[in-house]
Amino acid sequence: MATQAHHSTTRRDFIFVATGSVAAVGAAATVWPLINQLNPDASTLALASIEFNLANIPEGQSVTITWRGLPVFVRHRTQAEIDEARAVPLSELKDPATDEQRTKEGHAQWLIMIANCTHLGCVPVGDSGDFDGWFCPCHGSHYDSAGRIRRGPAPANLVLPPYEFLSDTLVQIG
Amino acid sequence: MSEHSTYTPGTGIEKWLDERLPIIRFSKEHLMDFPTPKNLNYWWTFGAILVMCLGIQIVTGVILAMHYTPNVAMAFDSVEHIRRDVNGGRMIQSFHAVGASMFFAAVYIHIFRGMYFGSYKAPREILWILGVLIFVLMMATAFMGYVLPWGQMSGWAATVITNIFAAIPVIGTPLLELLRGGFSVGNPTLNRFFSLHYLLPFVIAAVVALHIWALHVPGNNNPVGVDVKDSRDTLPFHPYYTMKDAFGMVLFLIPFCWFAFFAPDILGHPDNYIQFNSQVTPAHIVPEWYFLPFYAILRAIDFNILFIDSKLGGVIFFGGSIVILFFLPWLDTAKTRSGNFRPMFKWFYWIFVVNFIALTYLGAAPAEGIYVILAKISTAYYFLHFLFILPILGRIETPRPLPTSISESVLSKKHA
């Protein structure tokens, strides 16, 4: 530009950059809804809270229910399983958490966890593995009787969904 | 390369068209007269074979989409409907499913041919990079296509592979939900995968056009790796290489048809004939054979590296194993292109091939015992080859003397 000999920046340069900036913001604002449509839709979000009756699960049994499309383990633990989980020193754990932190106070027999392995999301198999808990067949992660990661590639314990006890036998997840 | 054009419009209509859209001139220059080194061997027919594979996948795929339903309630049944009820659907579906495997078999041969003969070296770096890009697009397309039948392997492949993105710090979980369109793999996931699976082959076709454009600027590499010097080194593409490529395609179609007609399911997994159940994972999930080497690398990192946990570490190595291919033209510092004239490279090349096959085997093996250790060694060697062996070889190796021209190499072979 001829004017560059006189000024390092001209009004024309400013207008050029300002126009370009507005165009870039406009383009981004147009693209966002085209990306955002990929996010979970209203019907998916509407499934966010469920109630579940625990009365029919005998001690030592577990069921898999569905919450937000995710499998959730609900296990009625035996006293032996609870004792075993509580006897483990925290120093042995890859993702330290006490058994009390994994359950609700006064409901230690109920273990409620999202059933996807924290490695790559497979559903671990119950009553198996080297720690009397769960074993993930995909890449060999072992979880103990409190759902804590003990061995294998998974980085964290099985995730606890938000839940609360409405009564001794009725639980609300989500 | 318009200087090679021999096209003169014959009729008035051709002359009229040539002045407005010289499409006949273009086709003649690039599909018929294009000067091609006269010493290309059969490994060079895989480019044309791959174009054929893409064509087969697009034609069979468009047909399958006429009968397939991308909804979790109906997808599994609609594939069975195609195989049982649709006229000829059994063969069209098996050609599409087997075609994916054959496509990858051909692309691996094509890539390893390029690696041996140094086809990525100057001035063909962009050609190589576009090729790696096609490979990445093929992997994305094949993965999403594999999800569509909505069997157990489909759903769990979708779960595991989308979960890879959850390893990214901070944005991992929101990104995972964005990709899946939900908290788990479900109907929104299937729907978008179908949409993208239909789109990506056409993106691949466009990048293939760029790949061929980038090929036609410097022209083909060749088995001796010396540049074309004059017209005695080349032959016109048609009829010499159209016929050689056609013969290569026919040979390639023999195993292709054997699989499609006699063993359409041999490359798949029986578990994929059980409809996807998000509450139960099959005991052994393995990806399709063409992803196994990279899957082995993903699994090999089961230990934390400093502040990087094992999951993110696996993802970094998995991504790195593919990204590193983009840098191959600069990692290999040797000036000599063809492996035939590189006495040391030749050995390391074959060790790399064996190591890659080992990774394929280990990707399918259970993640326990000796396999875990071997997978780590093979993964380390994969990166060692690119990051240390190739750069060092270029400095310490003395290549054998090159022939002065393609013509000379061809003639000396004949008299030998």
C-alpha cells in the first residue's frame, strides 16, 4: 500500500481488521448451533432422574438398571463384603476412597454405581476378579467389593451417580 | 503436464468444447498420455485397486442405505432384512462388509510399498501427507460403518472408541456427550454415525482427487527411485498401465470374491449377530483386524507416565502412532529413495513390517501375561523405528550406487 510509507497503520487497516473480526464472530455464531445440535437433546435430558425400589433384591444379589441410558449396578452387599472393603488400607488404593465415602450412612449394604468401567466404558462382570468385586473383560481392570479400582488400566473407581434414599427401600437416582 | 499433450480436437464439436471446458484434453493428458516410469512393478497397481475399492464401497453403500434403517429399534433387523429379503441383498451386503477389509488390506500394501521405495521423499511429501489423511478418513468411515448393524460389537466399539475422547483433560466428558448426543451410546449416536458414514466416502473421494493431483505434479516414483530423465524412461499411462492395473484388479478380486461368496463372516465376530445390549459387554471385545496394531498400542500403555494417567497415555500413544506417519518425509533423512539401494534400511524395514504384524497379533490377544510385555516392546519398537532408526540410518548408511537412469536399470536387468 502506498500509504504505508507515511503511517504504520491507517484507518483503512483498522476498518479491514474490524470488518474481518465481525465476520469471524458472525461465522462462529452461525457455526455454534450447527455444533450444539450434537449435544444431548431435551428427550435425553428428560430421563435424568428415576426412582427404584430396592425391596426385591436379596442380600448378595445385584441388579443392573438403566439411568440416562447408562447401566447402573445396584448391589445388596453381604456383611462379609462390607467388612472386606473396610479392611483395605487406603495406601493400597490407586484412587483412594473409604468404603463409607462409597455408600450412604446407614445404608452400607447398598452399593449403587454407574456400571461403565472408567477405562473405556465396558460393563464389568460381577462376582469376579481378584478382589471379590467386578472384573472388566475388555482390558482387565479389577474392582473390589466397594467398586474401587485395584488393578488394571482403569484410572478411577466406578463412578457413583448422584442418589438419595427416599425411604429404606426406595432410592432416587439423579 | 500440458507439454505431453498430443490432443488435437478432431471434430467441430470437440473444438467448440475444448475452448470452453477442456475436459477431453484434461482426461487425455492425465488418464491416457500421462508419462509413467516404465519400470513400475505390481506393487504400483494398488493405487488403481484402491480406487476400485472406494468405488465398490460407494456403490454398494448407496444401495444398502436404500434398505437400512438408522434407528436403534430397527437397525439390527434391517440389516438382517437386507441379508434375507432384499433381492440380491445378501451379496450386496457381504461385498460391502468384506469390501471394507479388502480396502484396508490394499491400503496397507500401498502404504508399505511407499515406505519401502521411499515414495514419501521430496518432492512427494504432500502426496504422502494426503495419503495419510485418506487413511485416517478411512479409519473413521470404517469405524462408523461398523456401528451401523447395531450388534454387540457395534455398540461396544462405539462405546469404547468414543470413550477415548473422554481421556482428554477438562473438555473430555462434555466432548464425549457431544459426540454421543447423550450420556451413553444410543439412538442419537447411531443416527449421526449413519449421516457421517454416508458423507465421509465422498470426502475421501475428494482427497483422492488431490492425492492424484499431487501425484501428477512430480509424476510417479519407481522401484529404482531415480527421477525420470527423458521420454525413453516413460510409457504413456494408457494402454500400458491401464492394462497392468486392470490385470492387478482382476487378481485382487479373486480373494475379494472368495471372501464375499464363501466366507462373508470369517473376518467378523459372531457377537455382532446379537443385538446391542448396553448392560452387557461381550467377554472378548476386539476391533476389526485392520485396527488391531493401533489397538495394541492403545492397550500397551497401562501405567502412569509422570502426571499423565494410563488412560490418557494410551490415547496419546495411539494418536501418536498415526500422527507420526505425517512426519515420515522429514524423519527419514536418507536421500536415496528406493530400499533396493539401501543395504541397512532394507533390514530395518522388514523388522518394522514383522513388528507391525506382531502388533496386529497382540491387538487380538488377551491383555494378560506375556502378551502385555510383548505389546509394550512392540509399541516401543514402532516409535523407535520412526524417531531413532530412520534419522540415524540416513546419516550412517552408505547406499549402493544408483543407475544413471530408469532406462539403464531396465536394460541392465534384461542382460543380466
